[in-house]
Amino acid sequence: MKSYLFTCIIALLTTFQYAQAQTVTGLDGFSIFLDPGHSETENMGLYNYSEPEKVLRVGLALRDMLLTQTDIDTVYMSRTSDSQQVPLTQRDDLANATGADFYHSIHSNAGSNTQNNTLFLYGGWRSNGQTVEKTPNGGKDMGDIMETELTDAMRIPTIGNWADRNFYQGSNVENHSNQYPYLFVNRTTNMASVLSEAGFHTNSIQQQRNLNADWKRLEAQSFFWSILEYLGVERPPVGIAAGYITNADGAKTLNGINVQVGDTTYVTDSYESLFHKYSSESDELSNGFYYLDGLENGPTQLIVSGEGFYPDTLDINVIEDDFTFTDVALVSSVPPFVATTSVGEDNEINPGEDLIIEFSRSMNRSSVENALSLSPGADFSLTWTSNKKLIISTASFDFESSYTLKIDSTALDNSSYAHSLDGNGDGSQGDSFTLTFATGPVDIIPPAISDIRPTNTRLNELWPIISATFDEPLDTTLFDENTVDLSNSGYSVPGEIVYYNVGDRSVINFFPSERLAKSKNYTLTFSKSISDTVGNSLGSDVARTFPTGDQDIKNETVVDDFESGLTGTWWTPEQSGSTEGYDPEFTSVEIDNNIVNLFSESTGAMRINYGWDTDETSHLIREYRGSKTTPKFGTDRILQVYVFGDGNGNKFRFMVRDGNGELEGSTWYTVDWLGWKLVTWNMAEDETVAWANGNGTLNGNLYLDSFQLTYTPGQPATGFILFDDLKAVEMGLATSTEESPVAADIPEEIELKQNYPNPFNPTTNISFGLPQKSRVALKVFDMLGREVATVYNGVKTQGFHTVSFDASNLSSGVYLYRIETDFGVISKKMTLLK
Amino acid sequence: MMKISSTLFLLSILSLQLSVFTATAQPVPQGEPTKIIEEPDMVFMNPSWSPDGEKIAITSARYQGLWITDENGQNLRKVTDEEAGFGFSWSSDSESILTRVSEYQNRRRKLAVKIFHTDGSADQITEYRDEMPALPTWADFDQQVVLINEGEVEAFDSQKEVPAAMKQKTRQPFYVLKTDQIAKGMVPENSTENISPFQDATYLNLQVSPDGRKLAFEVYGGNLYVMNIDGTGLMDLGKANRPKWAPDSKYIVAMVTEDDGHNITKSDLYALSVDGTNRINLTSSTDLIAMNPDWSPNGQQILFDTSQDGAIYVLNIAY
């Protein structure tokens, strides 16, 4: 067993004998340490293919190129197999012991599905306003070369070659507090070094390319050329034709396409040849990538063919000093047909709902519109969201009627072949499409209200989010200051209403703009005028009374307010090896700038989109907080976070790592609510659950490890959840001075204060007070009475407010500012002095 | 399943050892670690006590330079700016430090063996070479320096004299790492004997116990081990790195790290009994990412570094 375990390791330090004649000289006396990052299947990427698996193969291909094509002295490697588990300290100890001349750490990046770029990090930091490279120098030069070569090879954007501390801790500083490299491999290697990040293994397009064996050779080839250039050695001639084969209609990359140059052929990956290892769906994955090596240089023909497409032949010139990239878009020979419609199995559609027709390929819009007819006739409009997708409005359709939609065979596709419609979908063009459907009855049912929060039990918080859920979308144009009323002894608490549509349902959240008084009874009323989109209203007010408690936050430790984004902290779900039973297509993490906690004036919340593989038996998404071990907090704190739920009934929980390094979690919270809700884990009183190495007991100081999500069988398999303002808080008796609004803060009548500063240049502040919630228009006029600016136009709560006015566009002079409210109008003068 | 036979073998050794061992006092950390060496804009690392316990040698990030302080961290003085801080070792008289240095020419590193003396002088032992994939080792009571070159022993005169206390002793073997071996050697024969416990493994961070009877080492991609100098008595001490011996040769201090592939996210120092019975976390009460420990010759203190602030810390130890 031991000898088997270590069999692969001997290869690490072996100086390989060259298997074929070397063509490149000038690398004698040079040795390099290649470090394929991570181990085993850590940092899992999409499709269950990990970063370490990919970068190992890039490293091995690069090693082989150096050894077989050059006179390099030695190539060392930190790993040569997928089964080795090598910590960072051993990698650097081994590299330092070898005395190698250069250290190249090979990685790929992780983030959202939309990110994909190259990045290079050499050891460096800011000192006296300058960026300093670590000694020995060389990492920056190599990074500059690799940035060009790898980026050109991958044909994706780059975010550059950075001094590592500048990248992670900002470059716009005079001095970094730590005057040494940020990354371990740069900090503790005693040779020149660079770390490369070749695209994102969390980007679906990139990761489908990463699956291809020759894609890794392409990356290695660019590193090979980079090393030659770094040493001032000319690259040997090559003959490499590469590119992507796509469907001209929609640009989807194509599987199983033959690509030929002379006698050399390549077949793009297919489900049968490769993708069955990474997906159970035969049409999920494709990359369209081809890589023909060993070609003769000079003009030749690239012949591309595949089933269901017209073959194409292109003249190319295979160059000797770089890749010869040629992308080919093949035209489908399959005539267009109607792929889907929005009419369900019940064959019914409600007037007002969109009737959506989706074609199999891009269509000539006017030919479709001319070919389309409806019987019996009704008014409708047509909207194309793409050349494939047509939306037919049904607002004018009669209720409880039968209609037949016909698209004649004169509808044509957009290709140069102009195929006519295959209406019956038999594979032959030239027949019409017919869809018969019924319309439903008129909607006379008012929206149903449910899950009103707070409930009628005593509140533990004095800043509650008011919430009510509805079973259908609402008409928001009818919302006004009476839609939600929260009052105590006749005093209505000011606040802000937000409304969200989630699927077929909707939710109203009301954020009070002042703390509620302690130990009082409040009445919450949702107005009878709340209506659905076709005018059915609640009909009567829905009221609830609840008592407030006397506790408020005394101390708080902000763990993350998500105002600084996720980069460098929160991993993507698939990066954690613990994440399982999920569907990568629907799973991602991102910052949401629209759905945020209004209490903290937040501008961003962390949104996790999830999808579960319901065929699996174990389901876990671990949203890991990366290497952040701060802030620490005690076991006497309450961990709290504002959670926006999708109401799908799946679950989440908190996970912390305690002073013994053990992972301990809260119990699961079932997300059966829609909208925002404060969720708390009282770690001193609530149950603690062991996970991984945990024991169910919280010891010492804690830090947040992760949020975890899991699936509830039978519930929807896809959805989302948002987290904002994660804190560890200590509660205590609310102070009386902070209780109800101070009378002096609410004017008896409208007030407009003198602007400050005055005179001003170019900005000033204008304050005003309102006795009640009111519409407000604050406008500026010149002395001739001409309106020159609207400073604010909207609704404000009772009390005092301040708005800022920027007069950059105005010339010096005296101006009039005027506030118009429900309670009257007031004007004052101000002086702009530029 | 194939592991059973070797495990049984180890268990039998363990039981033999337990039967002859007397109880050993257990090292216990005393209080919080305190900073002992700190300089603005400097990151120090890899502290190493001199054998007489009167000096501390340190290097900085990238193993650049060597510095020496008194045993209390005071009187910091630079020995060299050269890249000399990886794999250095004190002479037994605490007057010299043996190391490998390098300089770049035309993108290539030239490496040489040097001895730096605490009086500020230095001796270059070898010429600068294109390749030197090994670290130098003291041999023959420090009179010689040996270096593995293409699998063979090269020996050099260190120009140091045998300490008086050593003159009556028998010849002293040296222990070195070869490409895939732990080797025991002798000068002037310049011969080596393979005493590796595993075939086809790569070894790191070989440390000889103060009593000269045991070796501690890491297996690359594997665990930390100790064994007798004849290759017998192998003991697996689990995941731990960069071992250093306690003066009683019964404990090792090493670091247990976690990393995310880019940086160390957690590291604690552990005292590991060489019989495998004790594994004591010495830094559980601190949030410091404690690395690169070294046990003082009197056993009372452990030095370590942390990249968090670039300072050298000392942790007091009681028994």
C-alpha cells in the first residue's frame, strides 16, 4: 500500500530524458518548478470537473513540451497525479530545496457564471507610492508575457498582470501595511514566481472548453511560448489550426462536427465521446472546439461538415509562429418548425396572458407575420423578443371561447437557404402550423392575503419588517400612504413600502423609518383598496394587533453587510467540495443591487440562486466564506441576518467554526416565507448541531464559516434566497430616550429651513419639516420666475428631511426655492456664488 | 487492506516502546505568545535558536537575508542581504550558519554554499553553480560540509575546528536527503546508506534529534514521521509540517496548517510525542496563524512566526 501510494511521487524530482530530438536550444542551465494548484478535486467547477484536475493536465502538457522540444535542464512539478494531497507549505519547501530558477503556479479562477478572464499575480506591493516587485525579480516580466500569450490563446478578456498585494488590497495606496507578497507561493518561494488564472471554471462556456483535452494543450502551448520569450529564445515553428464550430443560427457550439485540413482530421467533442462523463443530458454540453496540430504551414483549405448542416470549405493560411484561429458558423439544413408554445396541456390560455410561439431557428419576421392568421378574428399585436420567439397579445380575446392560430407554410427562416416552415414537424418543409386553444373565464376573485408579519405574539425586535403575502400580482399604481398603516394610539409610524413579484405570487414589505416604542400595542392595517391587476380588491381592511417587547441591540459585530461585493471572500457554491446534489445550471451566487434591506440603506445583498438534482439523495449547497476568519464573536451573541425568502419550503442554516476549529451549525430554517424577514440564531439558548468535525458544542470564539442550503423533497427544485446585513448582536433593554418620536421632531405645520451653506458653490442642503406624510415637490426658480431645477419630487414621511441641491449647471445669482406639499407651499431665497 | 501488516508492525513497536518508556512530562503552553522581534516594514520568519540558546537567527519573506538577535530578541543585526534564509543550520559552537545562497544572471539562478559567521565574516564554500538541487549539511563535528550532487556526496572543508568536547567521541554520521531517499553518510569515505522507510517517496525537512538517535521528516504529500537512525522504529505522527526537536528528544514541535490553495487560512503549533501518544495544540488560545516553530535548547520557549504581522513570537512552555 505504501509503495503504491508513493509510486507517483518519484516522478516529481526526475529529470526526464528527452524522447525526441530537441529543436529549441538556449534553455540549458534553466530549471522551472511547475505547480498545478490545489489537490484532488478541491475547488470543484461546473459539471463536476475541478480546477486541480484541469490545471494538472495543463502542467503535464507544458512539462512535456519543455522536455521534448528544448534543452531545458530540469522541470520539477508539485503534483503529477489527481490523487496527491499536497499542502502549500510542502510545495514551497520542495521548490525552494530544488533551487529552481522560476516558479509557475497554474490555476483557474472562480466566480459567477458570467465572469471569464485571465489574471496574473506576481509578488508585489506598494511602497512610497510605487509598486515594488519581490526579489528575485522576474515574476512581473513573465506575467506580462503570459498575459499576452494566454489571453490571445484563450481569446477571452484579461484583467491584467498584477502585483498580488495591489490586486487583493488595492493599488491606490501610498504604502501597504505589509511590505511583502500577498500570496503564499509568491511570499515563501525564493525564486522568481508568478501565479496564472486561466479563465473561470465556474463559467459554463469556459468550463465546457476546459473538458476538452486539447484545450489544455492550447493553454500549455501559450505558457511554453511565454517561457521561451522570457528567456529570449525564439519559438520553434508550429502548424496549429484551432477554433470553434457553431450553428450560424444562434451561435450554439456544435458537437460531433468533422474538421479537416489535408489528411488531418478532428471531430468536435460529443456526448458519446466525452460529455457523458459530466452530464446525464445528451444535449446539455458542447464546446465546438477543434485543435489540429502538426499541419504544414501555408495556404490550405479547412473543410467542415456535420449531420444536419450544409458543409463549408474555407481558405486558411496556417502560420508558423502562432495559432491559426478560424471559427466556422455552419448553416442548418433542417427546415424551421414550431418548437414550443405557451399553451399548456389543458389547451387553455387566459385573456391577458401572452401567447408565446418559439421557432426552432431564426425566422424572417415579416414572412411569419404575413403567414399568421387567427380564427375567429380578434385584435392582437405581435412582439418579437428574438428572431425565434414571437409573443402574441391576447388582451382583446373573448373569455370562454375557442380560437385557431395558423401559420402558413409561406413563413421562411432567416438563412440564405430560406427554408419554408415545417408546420407538422416531420422534417420536410412546406406545410402550415395550426394551434387550437380555448380561453378561460373572467377573473372575479380578489387577491388572497396570507402570512401577515408580525404575528400577534410579542415582538423581540423594535425594528420589525412588516409583511403580507398575496396569491397573485398586485396593481402597484393603486399604492398610496394608506396601503399599509402601522399605528400606536393614533400615531402612524412612517416608513417605506416595497413590493416584489415572485413567480405567481407577490409580497408587500413595509420598513418603518423609526424604531417602534417598547411595550406598546400596535395595529397593523392592510388597506381594502389593495387590488390585483384586473381590479379585484381586498374589499375590506385586514388588520392585526401585536405587542412590542422591550429589547433592542446593545452591541453588534457586523460580519458582512455585502456592500463590498463577494470577490475574495465568498466562494461560489460549487467551489466547496461539500456542495452536492445540486444542479449547476441553476446554481450561482451574486450581489443583487435591487432587492436589499432598507433598514441599513443597503446597496447590495448576497443572492444565491439554487437548483437541486432531485434524483440525488443528498443535497447541500455550502456557501463558504472562504479564508475569512474574522470577525470573531462569542457564543453569547445572537447571529442574525435579513433573509429574502422565495417561499419554496427549502431550507438554510448558519454554520460557524469555533475556537477548536470545529464546525457547528444552527438547526435548519424552512424558507416558507416570501420577502424579507429577520432570522436569528440565539447561540446561547437555541440548539447547536454538529457538522463535519463538529461535536454540537460551541467552544471559544466563533467566526462564520458558511450559509448552507438544502432541499426539501417535494418542494420546488429551483429558486433563490438573499442574505443582507449579517451580524452577531447582543440584545439588551431598550433605552427610554429612544422611544417614540420626539414631539419637537414633528412640526405642527410645514416648515422650510434656510439652505445651508448659503451662499453656496455649487452644492447646498435644504431641510424641511412635514406634520404628516405628504407629497413633496421641491423646485428652484430664477428671479424671473423660470423653473430651473426640480430638487425632489415624491412622497416623504412626517418629520424633518434634508435634500442636497447641486447647482453646477447654474450661473451665480439669487434663486428662489419652493416646497409644495399637501399642507401648503413655502418659498425662500438662496445665493449661488461661483 | 494491504495496510494491515505494516500497521500491526507499527503497533508491535509501539507496545515495545511503551513497555520501556517512563512517564515523560507533558509540555504545556504558559499564557499568550508575546512578540519578541518586530521591525517596521519588515516581515521576519523562520526563527532558529543557536545551540547554546544565546542567539536567534531569522530570515525575511522569500527567505531573503539573515539576521541575528540576542536570546531575548534584542540587538538585531543583519548578517547578509543574500537569499540565504532557506534551509540554514547553526554550527554546534553557535558561531556559524551554514546555508545556500543564490544570485541571478540572465534569468538563471547561480547557487553556492556559504558559511556566515556571527562576527560578520563569511566563507564561500563552493563556486556558484547552475544547478544545486540540494541543501548543504554539516558533517564530522562541523569540520566538513557535505552536499549531494547528482546523487554523490561532495565534501568540503568548513575551516572549523572540532569543539573540544567532541574530540573524544567516535566519528559522527551525517544525514541528508537525496532525490527519493533519506541517506546516512560518513566522511571521509563520502559514502551513503539508504535508510528510507518507503520506496518511491520524496522526503522533506529532515531533522536529527538532539540525542542523535532519531530522525524526524515529512513525506511529500503525506505525513510527519520519526524513526531511529538505523531506519527502524517508524512512527507516523499524522499531518504536520516543518518539525523541530525538543531538547529532550522526546517531543517534536510542528505546525498543522490549513490552506485554500492560495494562502494559509489556519495554522497551529503542536507538540507531538515521538511515541505517538500525545498531540498537544500549543496555540489553541490564540487567533494567530502560527508557523515555523523552533524549540529553545533549554526547552522553556518556542519561537514562531506569523505572516499576519511579520513579527517573531515566543511562547513559554512548562512541563
